[in-house]
Amino acid sequence: MSKNISTKESEVGILHDISLPTHKVYTIFTLAGHYRWGKSYSTDKEFLLLSGRCELTTESEWEDITIAVYPGEKIIIPAHTPNLFYFPVDTEMLEWFPMDATSKKIEKYYNIKNSNSI
């Protein structure tokens, strides 16, 4: 099985990108006080929080909904659901989704101060 692995580092943290034949898998370490993403995707995305804590904001028909996510919790974000993660403490998580997924920036989330997609 062929795979491609790359690493991206920034002031937000470290992201390891593992490209498998059918899926993208990320191991993500985010420093406290930062945001990630601010997008919606064409397919479901799955996350498993390994350590730390985060707050996930998604959009419903009427309002934004924010939930706290703790270690060991798995989250599935349905396709086309705008989402934004905030990390109040240093956090490590896994993320995976189909290789053919496409994303769309959601301006109201993407422009939040300190938001950064690495």
C-alpha cells in the first residue's frame, strides 16, 4: 500500500498529513488559544480527540451551536456542515475523511481572529 506523509508546522501547532489510497488522515497538535478550519466539506469528516479539550462550533438552520469535546470522544461532522474548532488548551486529535472530499471556506468562521488552517 503506497502512502504519502508530510508535516506542516506553524504558530498554531503541527499537522501530519497521511495520504492513503482512499482517505486523508491527519494527526493534529494545536496549541492553546487557537482556532482551526472554518470550512464545510463535501463529505462527512470524523475526529477522535486524543488529549486536551476543544470546542466545536457548527451551524444549524437557526443558530450556531457550540459543544465541548473531551479525550476519547469521536465526532462526525456531516457533509456540508460549517464548522470551527477552538482549542482552550493544548490538544491532540486525529481527523479522517475520503480522499475526494472538497472544502469551502465559511467566511463568518474563517475570519475569526487567530483562525488558521494548516
